Amino acid sequence: MPRRNNKTRNRNQGNLGELLLFVLIIFCFYCILALFDSSFTGEGGREWGKYLRDSWGGALIVPLLFIFYLCIAKLLKFRVPRVQRQILGTLQLYISFSFMLGLLRETGWRSDWTLFQPGGFGHGLARFFTVNFGPFITLLLVIASFVLTAFLFGSRILKISMPALNSINLPRRNKSRRRPSNDDEATYLEDRPENVLFPTKIPSPKFKKNDSFDETMQFSDPSPLITALNAHAEIESMNIPAPVLKNSGKPEPAQEPKPDDSPFKRSINIFDNLITSIKSGEMSAPEKKQPITRQKRFRRPLPNILQDESPLTPEPVKDSSTESEGVQIFPPPYEIYGPRIVNASDKNLLKSLEKQGKQIISALKNFGVNASVAHIINGAAVTQYQLELAPGTKVNRILELTNDLAMSLAVMPVRIEAPIWGTHYAGVEVPAQERKIIPLRNIIDSDEFRSSPSKLTLPLGCKINGEIFVQGLEVMPNILIAGNSGAGKSVFINSCVLGICSKRKPDEVKFLMIDTRQTDFAVYENLSHMMSAPVYDVQTVLKALNFALHEMESRIEKFSQAKVRNITAYNRIDTNEKLPLIVIIINEIADLIYSAGSETENLITRLSQRAGASGIHMIIATQTPDSITNLIKSNIPARAAFTLQSLDDSKNIIDSSGAEKLTGKGDLLFKSAGYPLPIRLQAPFISDEKISEFVEYMSGNLGMPDLINF
């Protein structure tokens, strides 16, 4: 019995490689379902998908789909072009997506979709570049990674975008034309260039060797010669017999074709005559045209300028000192606020902060809270450690560990903000090891303050991350400030006054200052923006508040007659009468309430309710939050809380805890209608000497104020 061939036997028994490919396809499909957290994979599949997402991220679906595609192509006997480049491109695409998802996670973006998890690989890669090079450089690296991916897949984006690559001529592989078989020989011969003039299947003539062209011949344009040589080579390849030439090199006279001559002979004669004309020089290539040189156009000579022979009399020099008198210079120069202060980073300080962050993580781990430090922000007054809690950890657990963390770190006070506004992190705020000063010059000379469209822009301070924070008083439209003595209230009010005066002239803003302590506002008596001298007596304070109330009612009546809603629309309609904005500053409202409680409360309440549209705003400060009634607080939504004594005082001002844990010296919590959660700021600092210089400058250039007596 004859034995069957081994190939036939293996073909009947099946291929083991195909079975492995089929198993690999099933495995890839199972991993893809596990990444999507599908219920079809069961509990084991969910655990497996969780491991893949946590370790490799959702971008793992890219190589899985590529392996799935390769296996299908192998089973279907489909040729995959450029497999090596596709493999490299797929790996680079996985790295790019993981890098991008890690960068989004570092910037605070978080999605509930399972495939948008960067995993340990992407998170570690993005965190390394973000910490060492910053978010902007990391973003550029992500874009470069995607461009490299497109290049590996064969995209021409690099060649199009870079002109230097366009000049490179890459070598191309010459594809030899397949010689056709005998069946299609006729079709092949029709494509030959010599068959355009000559018919096929004709015996080819041969030229003698001495009929070759003289190589010493030179032409200005070699294109006719090259054309003739190419045609001659084609005829020689067909072995067509050429006419016999004499030894002298001159061709024999061509015989006239007989009427019965074939078209082939006529074509040979025409071609021989062409070659003879080229060799004899009768026919030459056209010479290169000389460039046309145009004659230069000479300009018409300029006429001679006749100068007066009489000597010039010098003009008298004007005295600049006499002209500068009375000239209004506004806005004031930034140098009047003092020098700018740029705080440089210290490497030793960064190492100390990293060590303190590890202490926070170990302390939380001792109490059963697993977390990791995502960011460390070193602010002016505090250092904020942004922690990423482990999945399933309740926020209340870390809020209850405030005192425990303070004891572990041996620092006081420690404030925990969970969650941080706009992020998914929990913030642990510790007093800074090196306190920094934020001068008022840094804020007023910033783009945020100069480009603010508000008419009453307040330089509130800097955030923990160093971002400058400003806001308009007319948006609030009143603000309540509370804090202990020495916490920074007076310096904050002085910064607000100087910030408003630096952008608005005296005819645009007027100040009405009330200070029962008679110490803080005496420096502003000669300020050009003052409506009246600072008021100290309680009875005079009541008269001033009544004056503001009557001014508010008269303005509202004018608005109703002009059918406008606010002071901005009224000033735009009536150009003859420009109503200035009025800012009432009350330094210590507790003394007024103790002296004339009911009357003061009624006046302040009425002003806070209706004065915003009429252009009258209030800045109220106090040391004792208990003295402020709920009726006043309900009409003043904007609050600024400095260091307070107790938790109850903090809740009275900002309706939450945190003000009792501030570090003082300008450290504050700001809350308004646009910011429901308190924002921690560092108020700017301005010295008393700079305030006096500012008042002297304004009064010297803008004139003395026209004061009103109450």
C-alpha cells in the first residue's frame, strides 16, 4: 500500500499554529471585554480587567486590537504590509495614549469611563515629566509622541511640516518589467517605443561599428542628440540592417523610394537623413537665448535746494518746570508702590517639603487611610499637599484626623480642605517653613489687575499656587471683613483703597471713611478721592450715613426718570452730569452698634440692600463677629475672614470652619456668591511710608480734595 506524502498527512490532521491563533483571538477578545468591565466575563474577568486598568491603563486596548487584527489576517491568509513599522507604531500609540491620560490625571481631569484610566504606567510617566519639567513641556512631549506615532505608521506629516526633508531624494527600487509569455508577445511588442514608428515582426537591420557618432561633438543643448542616440540604440537592438557608409564618413546619396517601396524603407531613409544632418553640422541644436538686459533708468536729478544765506536765530528754550505745574499725571507710576519681590525656589526647601509629605502619608496610613501625594504647592503663608485618596476612602475620615496630623507633624495649625475646589484631591495645608511677603506692587503691576474690566478692582491677594486673585467691588457689591487685632485687616483695607485710586480718577470715585478709633484713616485726609474728611464722632457718622442714604434715594429717582437700571447706563445717557461711585469704608462697626445699635443697623441695612445699583458700595470691618446681626450679614454675601479666635466666629463670617486655623499676617479666607467654598489667599502688603508717598503724589498731581462737611 503506498504511503501518503507527509504534507498531505499534515494537511489532513490540521495546523497547530492555526489553533494557537484561534486561542489568542479568544484571549484578546476576553481582555477587551474585561477592560470595559463587562458582565459577560464574570467576577474573575472583572478582577482581571481591574488589574489591567490599574497597571497598564485603558490604552491597553490599542495593542489588544492590533494583536486581534494580526491573528485574523493570518487566519484569512491576508498579507499585512510593513509589519515591523505597524508593530512599532502600535507600541508608540499605546505609549502616547497612556502619556496623555496620565497628563490629564495630573492636571485634575477625571472621568468615570473605565478606558480613560492612565494606569500605573501612564500615571508614573506623566508624573515624572510634570514634576521635573512642568505641565507645558509635558504637553509638548505628548504632542511629539503622537507625531512620532503618525510617522511610524507611514504618515507624511513630518515631511510636509519640515522643508529640509522635502529636499531629500530617497532611493527607489527599480521594478523590472516582467517579460510576457509567448501568448501575449504581440501585446508586449506593441508597448515597445520603436514600434510606434515601425511595424512588429520585421527583421531588424544592423549598423556597422564605424557608423558611430563622433564623441567629440559638442552641442549647446544636447536634447536633439540624445533623442537621436536613443532612437539609434533602439533600432540597433532590433538588428535592423543599416545602409553601408563610405570610409570617409560621408553617407551615400539616398535613393529615391520607388512607388512600390514599403513604409518601413521610407522610415529608414528619413532617419538616416536626420543622422547625416546632425553629423555634417547642417542641423544644430538651438542656442541658448541670452538674457535680455534692460537699460537702467536714470532718475531725474533733484533740483538744487536754495538755502537762505541769513543766519538762523535759535528759538528760546522753554522751561519745562513751568509747564509741568498743574499737569495731571495719571495713573501713578508703579514705582510708587515699592519694588517688586520675586521669590526664588530653593532646592533644599523642596527636599524638606517632600520629606514632610512622606510624613503625612505615613501618619494617615497609621490611622487606616491610604493616600498618595499628587502635588506639593508651596505658597506664601502655607504649603498645600494635594493627596489622592485610595478608592473607597470616605472624605470624612481624613477630615477627622486634623489634630492627629498636627501632632504627628509637630506644627500648628493644620487645615484640611476636602475636596479642593475644582479637583478630586484632598488638601492638607501646613504653615510654610519660610513665610513670603506679597507686596502690593506685584499685584497692581500684574496683567490680571490691569486687564480687569471692573471699575472698582480690589487686589485681594494671591492664591496658594501663586495665582493673583482680583475681583470687582461692584460685583460683590459689599464686603464684610473680620479678624483679630494684628491679623492684617487694616493693611488689607489700605491695599483696597490704593488699588481703586490707581485705576480711577477723583471725578470717578469718592471715598467716605468712618473710623471710630481715629488712627487708621488719618493719612487719607489730603487724598484727592476723598468726599469728606475721615469721620470719627458717632453723631457725625450717623449724619454721614443719612447723607449717603439720601444720595442713594435721589440717584434712584434719577434712574427711574431716565428709565435706566444702574449708574453705568445713566452716565452713558447723561453726558453733562457724571455721577461718581461712592465707597463707604467703616473700620470698626462694633463701636457704632454698641453706641447707636438700632439706628446704625437700619441705615447699613438699607444701604446694603439698594445701594449697589446706585453706585454706593460698602467695605465693613470688625474684630468681633458677634456684634454683626444676621440682617446685616444676609445683605452682604462677600466675606473676608482673617484669623479669628474660635470656631463660632468663623461660622458667623464664612458659615464654615477654617478661619480659626489661619496663620495671621494677611492669611485670609475669601467667600462670595461666585465662590461658595472659601478660597485661601495671602493679602498684599503696603507699608505706611508708601501710603504717605502715594497720598502726596495724588494730591500734588490731581489737586486737593473738595471736602463736604456734615
